[in-house]
Amino acid sequence: MNIIFVLMTFEIGGVEVVSSTLANKFASEGHNVSVFAFSKGVGKTIESFDSSVKRFVGSGFRVSKDNVSKLREIIMKEKVDVIINQWGLPLVPIKVINKARKGLFVKVITVFHNDPLQNGRIQGVKTESERTNNPIKRALLRLKWIAYRCVTGYAMGYNYRHSDVFEVLSPSFVDHFKRFTKISSPNKLVVQTNPITIKKDGFIYDACKKQKEIIYVGRVDYTQKRVHRIIETWSLLENRFPDWQLTIVGDGEERVSLEQRAQGMELNRVFFEGFQSPRKYYERASILILTSEFEGFPLVLAECMGFGVVPVVYGSYSAVYDIIEDGKDGVILPKGDCGFSVEGMAERLANMMDNETKRNEMAEAAINKSSQYSLDIIYKQWLKVLN
């Protein structure tokens, strides 16, 4: 089959990494695969695609004659059967795609890589509203929040109506999609999760090699990830567990302030590693912590579980219950009426840190669960959609 992925850019990001993983797998299975990005960007994701995957760059993220004609030329030259639009919310990609495929027998699969009810822009306005004491500003932000919800719902519905298939990452997102778009019977909606993108070649789980280490892997920001919650949680545990350490793997706008905060709290065993390949941390760590205010389908959970790292997670998003069975292959702190509880998270971590036997049992179960998200399994699911 002849397939082309459409991306915003070749920057480094979760969608781009998933796209290169899938594109390379499709190519290795004998498909003719191409990738079109509206801009190259400054990242090196373009280098992660196999040499057999043809890469093309447009003239910027906009609906233009140049982008339409270039994409149409690629579609015709490569005899494309299916276009996989990896951005299921902005209008630019789907409009360019439909102009480019006009009159051609080409199908479009659009993928939405987040929870339909949540995104960074909507959450950012909500966070700003929570932080202000000015009633007038709060009222204006409320109107802004409503406007963003309306615009986002329209854009998502537009993408759905102008695609042959629209994919979401979790079964729980189906109802979210209906609520958000007001489309009551979305018969073109398909649930398709993403594959694990970290290779496990040569890894064999050995409980004796696991260190007393808790890790966080991801972007260091406030709006979504709320990494400050991890620092606050650790402050309740560091003195109690002198042989454990916390390692933050990732970068972002909050990193410097969080480093200063940890120093101000006189925390001695918090280590900020910056942006790194996470495999070596997965291999040695015992526990992963995630305290995000919202997520889509965080692959970091399935990835860490594949290396026997037990996830202890704040249950602020529905997809976490698809990935983790609380008490068996991970631990979920439920989202209560009062929101995140530092004390509640510290208690759950302490229970895991105290009980090595239970930790090892859950690590084994986590490895088994992660196999559901292997590249081979996800590829077979994609084949059914493509066929």
C-alpha cells in the first residue's frame, strides 16, 4: 500500500516520534511510505525516518497554492492510497489535504493525539483564571475559555467530517468526542492507540539490578505536567527514605525555577538531568511518577512499564485507567473533589518504596501489560484500518 503521513513539522515531539516509528514499521513491512511536513523546523526528527521513507517539506504552515500543488504532485507520483493526517485539530492540514486529493481516489485517516475535552490552550486559560483574584479579569477569561472551546469543537468536527476515518487514542475518548463536537453518532470514529517508541532490544528484567530511584520523564512545565507537585511530594519522603533518590528527566520553562525551589527546600537527592534518551533511566529505576493535570494517552507509562518500572500516577485523565490496573501493574491516585493531594501521592509512593516484594510483583505485571502496546501489535491494528 502507498501511504503518506502529513505532519506540521519535523521538530522533536511526541507526534513526530510516533509518526517516524509507524512510518519505519510500515516501510519495513513492504509498504511505500512518504512523509510530508509543512516545515522542517530545527529538530532532528527528519533523521529518525528510515532511508526508504521519502521525506518532503512544504512552504510553511498555511493553506497555500504551493502546499496544495506540492502535496498533490507527491500523491500522484507516489500513487498514494491513504493519507494519514497526524494533526486532528488544526484546519490547515485537512484543508490542504482535501484540496490536494480532489478528484483522486485517495482516503484520509485523521488522528487526534489528545483527550478531545482537553488541550494546552484551553487548560492555559483555565489556569490563568485560577491564578487571578480580579473578578473582571476572571469573567473575561471565562468568556475566552468558552470561545476556545467553541472554536476547538468546530475544528475537531470539521476534521472528522472531512476525513474518511477519524482516530482517537482511548475508548474513553469516544464519549468525550461526542460531547465536545456534538456529533452523536460518529460512525467514522475508530479507537487506535499509539505504539511504544522505545526499543527494548537486549533488555532482560532483573529485580536485583533495580535501584531505589523514582523518575519523572517528560516536559518540565506548569500548565500540563505540574512537575512542582513531584518536588512537593518528594519533600515529604526524602528524610524518611534516605536510600532513595528522585531523578527528573526532561526540560522546559519550569526547570530553572524548580531547581531553585528544590534548593530552597534543602532537598539533597533531587537530580535534574535535562533532555535525555530515557532508556537507561527505565532500565535502572523502580518507580515512575506522573502528576499531570491532564494528558491524552501518555506513552511514557507503557514505555516505563515495559522495563519493569512501576508507575504511580495522578488519575486526572480517563486514559490512565486503560493503561494501568490500580494495585496490580501500577498505582493511581484518584482525582478527588479538592484536586491533587501531595499527602495522598506521598502515601502511595511510600507504600511502594517500603514493600520490595510487592514492587517486584507489580513490575512483572507491568511488563506483561506493556506488551499490548508493542509496535507489532499496533501495526496489526493499523492494518485492519488501512484494509
